[in-house]
Amino acid sequence: AAALVESIPAGDPLALRDRALLELAYAGGLRAEELTNLDVADLDPDGEELRVTGKGGRTRVIPAGEPAWRALERYLDRGRSALAAPAERPEPALFLSKSGRRLSTSDVRRRLARWARRAGLPPDFPTGLSPHALRHSFATHLLEGGADLRVIQELLGHATISTTQIYTRVEPGRLRRQYARAHPRA
């Protein structure tokens, strides 16, 4: 994820938007629809948190790391205002299209695919790079870093732990290491 984000130049408003979008998708494990539903008012830069409305209208507050906030600040300072200019009336959406309107989920998928191609990732990497693949990576990296499964469930906005378990396949090497570390007779 880091290599993909770093491959996006930080120059024009669309690139600033896309960089912030991808940073936030990975840093927060957000669904494409959650990204497109974000409004500027959902951001709390002081607490480095954002309010996300997920499936079923459930709202959760999640943190986002420093790289995501830096990308968001650059986008808000230099990118969003340029994109908002063509709009007839103020748009509350965080992520705007060239015409100053809220991005669609298909816009998000297209932009991610575009940057993946530009970064030299194969079209089927690993099974197609998508916001959902970033969400899976988010959950897997948290689990591998030692995060509690219930915390991951809360961050992803899942109603049940069984849904979260689907996102967090345990790699065989990690399974053996955990077993060796935790079991007295390993």
C-alpha cells in the first residue's frame, strides 16, 4: 500500500485527492462507499479521528495515522478548493470529482486501478487491487501487528466477529510462531 501511495505525485488537485483517498482507505480500512460518503465535517484533525457511517447506517469513530492526516491536510489546503470551484453550490463531500461533485464508488475503483497500473502492478495483483483489497490488508496487518480481533471488528464496523474473521486469514508461518510462543509444550 505504501509503495502505491508513494507513486502518486503530490502536485495537481486530482493527485492530491487520490493520494489522500488511498491513504485513508488503507489507514482506516474503509469501504469504497464509506470513503465516498465522508464529508469534511466528519474529520476531527485535532483528535486525528474521523466519523464513518458504515453499512446499516451504523456510525463509528476511527483513528487514522499521521501519513493519512498529512495527505488529507495537503488535499484540503491545496486540492479540494480547486476541485470545489466548478460546483454551483457548496458540496459537503470530502472527496470531490473534477466537476466539484461527490465521487462515486466506481470513481474510487477507477482511480485506484489507474494508480496501480502507473505503479507497475500487474492487473490481477494479487486478485485485483481494489478498496476492498486495501481493507483486507488493513485488517491483516493489524492482526499481524498484535491487534485484538475485537478491536479490528470495531475498526471495520462489523456487527459480528465472524465477519471480521473472514478478513483475517492466519498465515501458516504466523500460526506456527504464535503456537511456539504461547503453548507450554510447543
